[in-house]
Amino acid sequence: MISDSLCPNVFEAEILPGYRTDHCMITVRISATTNPRGPGFWKLNTHFLTENEYIELIKKTIGDVSKEYKGHHEVDKILLWDVIKMEIRAATIKYAKAKKARSRQKECNLEKEISALEKEIDQKNLSEADKNPFTQN
């Protein structure tokens, strides 16, 4: 009654008598555990390529790595390219985390400002209602 792909995940099945029907009730318990997932592959957020701050960071990173390994004859071009990619990845992750933290902080500040403005509006509405003799209480 179930697909072959679900059979390994079934850990309990029971057939119970049906109430007011000519069919039996079937209960099936399926294990929902999955394989643990890792962080997966890192992918560059290409939107960063439109930001001057990020572009300058990457140029600086490439320059720093090139200077660091200049004159090292044991480092071939392929290894240097892999090191540059690794450093770009690390700089990008750091940049993304900092940008997200700034965004969260800005959002938090805006929420506080909105809350303060709402309280101010509520207080003004209450004081105007107290001043107006035609309002019903």
C-alpha cells in the first residue's frame, strides 16, 4: 500500500477495525530521520560584484596574496591560483557576515524607532481625546 522507496523508513504498521465502514483503518509510522547535512558547497553571492567596497576588498586580497608569494619559486601558478581563490572565499565570507550584521543592526534600530513613534502617536491620541469634551468614554 506504500511505495517501495518508503518501505525502509516504516518502523510500525497496524491494521485496526474500521468504525461504521467496511474498510479497516491502517496506521503507519514512518521514520523522518534524514542523513545529517553539512554546509554544502560555497557559492559566491554575485550581487557583491556590484558593490565597490567588495570589489576593492577583492583587489586588495589578490594584491596581498601576490605580494606574499612573490619570489617563492616553490609555488607554481596552479597553487598560487588555489591560494588566491581560498583567500577570496575567506574574505567574501567575512564581508558577507559583516554586511549581514550591519543589516540586522539597522533593522533593529528601525524597529526601535518605529516602536517609539507608535508610542508617541498613541500618547498624542490619548491626550487629544482627554482634551476633547465631545468624546465618549
